Amino acid sequence: MPEQHFKIPESVLVVIHTPGWEVLLIERADAPGFWQSVTGSKDSPDESLETTCRREVAEETGMLIGSGGLPLSALRDWNLANRYEIYPRWRHRYAPGVTHNTEHVFGLTVPAGTPVVLAPREHLAHAWLPWREAADRCFSPSNAEAILMLPRFLPSP
């Protein structure tokens, strides 16, 4: 029997946005109609949150943080953490008895027109939306709340 690997209940949420407050949302392949920002769990307990952000953004959008066009300084830790109950439909991915996740919120400023290359097994579509509209479309309350905090971290467009 193969060894079962469970998700670590510590993750990142990366709100990708332009300086003009357009926010990238991606539609989940395993839950059509569920739109969200980039999110993902640590691969190991000692993986840094920055590394998790860089890996998840690359996997889910094709954007390489730390490349010439997207410097590491474009990623900003918002120093916010949400603890929430894991949706029952995804709880099987975690060790038995794990019911809650801690999600660390980051912002990533990208130039308008930054191309997006989705991982087809994870996401069906993407959309760049004005920030309030993006918040309204999110299925996750913590994701919507994070997007609504954008004015705290950016100058007015």
C-alpha cells in the first residue's frame, strides 16, 4: 500500500493585483464556479511562507516571482493570518482529526497585462476584475475579506 501524504494545515493566500487594483481570480477545476486567489499549503513544516508563495504562484499562474519582470519585492507579507474550518469536501486531504487551517495573506503586485498560464488540472479559467467585483466573486469569505483590504496596502490608482 502506498504511503499517504496529508496536506499541512498551514497555507498561503496570495492576492495578485495590478497597481490599478485589478485582481486576478482563478476558477477551481475540482469545484467549477468557485473563484479564488492563488492559495496553497506548505510542502513541508519547515518550508518558508515566501517559498510557499513563490511555488504556488508559479504552479497556478506561471508567474515567476524573483524573475526580471517580477522582482521578489513585488511580494508583500500583509502580516495577516486567518484560521478557519476546512470545508468538509476537502478535509480528506488532511490527517485524520485535522479540521482547521491557518492561512497567511500576501499581496503580489504585477504589471497590467501580465500573462497567466493556468495549471489545467487545478484551474479552468482566470479573470482580472476590479477589486470590489473580485471580492464579490470569491467563494471564500477570508479571500473576499483579504481583497477588500487592498486599499490598506496600495496607493489609490
